[in-house]
Amino acid sequence: MNKKPDNVIYAIVCFKRQPLIMFLIALMSFTASIANQNNAIAGKTQLVTVEGVGAIINDDKAGARDEALRDAYRRAVEKGTGISIESETQVDLFIILKDIILARSQGYIRNWEINEECVRDENLYSVKINAEVVNGYIEKDEHDALKIIIDLMGNPRFLVLIDEKNLDTDPPYSVLETELIECMVKCGFHCVDAEQIKQNRRAEELMEHVWKGNSDVAGKLARNVGADVVITGKVYTRELPVPEILYESGMVSCKAYASVKAIIAETGKIIDINNTEKVYTSITGWDAGIKAIKLCGKNLAQELVWDIPLYLGPSQTRTVELEINNIGYSEYITLKNKLCALRGVVHVFQREWQAGNPAIFDIKTIFTAEELAARCNDLDLKIIKYNRNKIELVKH
């Protein structure tokens, strides 16, 4: 087992025994230490060979292979950077630190190849890979690395819905929506067509709820078209005062104000928020507004295509919601202990129990919802349905 450095132990002690201010001081000290270590070796490339394994459950070799590939990705990043991803998440403090620091700077795989794969010990699928690991932040032009992460995420489907006005007028189509979709598709994301939603008879009423920030409605619309994540937001333009130098040119300047957020469809959880403003000058106010909106789209897309994998990607844990019907309070408490004991479960958060209503857990895990659902079969629970972010079960 790797020995944790003294400053880590100090951070944990402060977290448990001292006031909040002492914890914050320790946290900043640890953050600076990690940042200095990363900066010293940032950009270093290393070739590694690692083996990943996945459990074969209910004879699902394909699911086990996917799990093995994700395990291999984590192990390769660990070996190439010297940072242990899974061990750092065993203490609550490090769950926080990893989400803030390590997920954005620990390293990534630029490319890989499988050199061996087989079924081992009847219930394990093994995949051995050669990987090129880069230490540090993923650069914006590393599209091959991004596509690897998207594939390992299970190629989630995205829905983009934007409320757009150019100089207080509804355009025939959303320029920002188009820009975001084009950029995401180019980077390897799978986007679904929003037109079938907009043709719904209640579309206008539902959209009003979305524009007002109702994440639940946005999630429902996304689920209706099979999307895992919905990106929704607003953009509008305002004409700017004409500078004296442009008085005789006839040119007009417009400023676009855009804000978007990414929401997990099943749970309504917001995983990313971005805002931007851009100015453009053209021969008409309408054209200047369109061009300013396009600039906003390019800027926001560059942030979204990299931010979202950091929340959903394979190199870190994810949160899956468990909704369990027909379970008493004592069973709810007992079940938490059983869930904590499952391999690959980092932490179990008790969210809600009320007689007559489904009990709720949030599970922080290295597994996908599908992999976690398969493991729940051994806990005397029957699966009703599951998707990427939520599992519905009932007590036998």
C-alpha cells in the first residue's frame, strides 16, 4: 500500500478534529502541494502496459469487457502519472479533493491498443492494453483523447435546447443551438434531433418551463427522445451605441449574452454551467447579432466538450441514484451497509426514506448504472428499470 505523505495525514486530522478554518488551511496547503508536483511533470508522456478486469455477471461478457476497458484506463492513468485514483477516493476528504483537483490534472490517455483479452477464472474478463499516457491537463486540441473518453462513457446521447432572441425577435432557427451541435458532433458526441420535441402540441408550454430553469421538465423532454444529457440555455442580443469612428460607415455593433447548463436527464442534476458575452460589428444589426451569437456558440462549445467528460468520464467516479420500493426503515439501514460492501462502491449517501414512498440512495461508484444494477441482484432486490444515471428497484 502506498504511504500517504505527511501533508495528507495533516489534512485528514484537521478535517476531523479542528474548526473549519483549520481544515481550509490544510486543504489549501495540500492543493498547492499537488499543483506543484503536477506542474513539475506536466506534459510528460509515458508508454505503459496494464491489465484491466471486469466481472462477468449473468453471462454478460460484453458488459464485463466494457468494465475491463474502463478499469484498464484508470490503471494506465495511475501507472503513467503515479497518482492512485481509486485509493484517493476511499476517504470522504479525498472525494472532494479529487473532484476539485485530480480529475482535471491527473493525466489522460492519448491513444491505446489492446494486445490481449480473454475470459479468466470463468467470472472475470481480462483486457491488457498498451497506452500512451500524458501527465497533466487535456489540451484543447487532443480530440483523439476526447473520443476515447466519450467511447468509454458509453457514447451518451445529448439534446440541445436553446431559447434565442436576436434584437428581441425570434429567429427562424437557433444559431447557438446549431453551433453547439456542430461542435459536439465534430468532437465525437452523439446529439439527438430536437425537432420532434418542438412539434409536440404542448411544446411551447413545456419550453417555457425549461427556459425558466425547470431542470425536471428539461430532463423529461430529454428522456422522451432517448437523451442522457440535455444542454439548455438562453441567448439574446442588444445593439450597442455606435462609436464616433463608425458614425459615417453605417456599421452597427451588437452584443450577445449567452448562458447554458448541462443537466443529467434522469435525475435533473446540473453538472455544468457556462456563460459568455461576445460583440460583433456588421452592416446591419441583425447580421451583427447573428455573428455575435456564433462567437458565443464556439466559445461555449469549447468549454462544454471538455467539461462534460470530466463529470461523466471513466477516469473518475460517478453518482448513480437508487430508488427502492417496498422497503422498511430497518431494511433501508441494513441495505446501506450491504451497498457499502460492494466492490467498486466508493460511498453511499442516504437521501430519503418515508413510509409508503420509494427510498433513495446516491451511490458514488466506479461502475456504470448497468454494472451496478447487475450487482444489486445479489442483494435480494428486483430491478424494475435502469438507465445511465438511475436504477429503480423493488424489495423481493
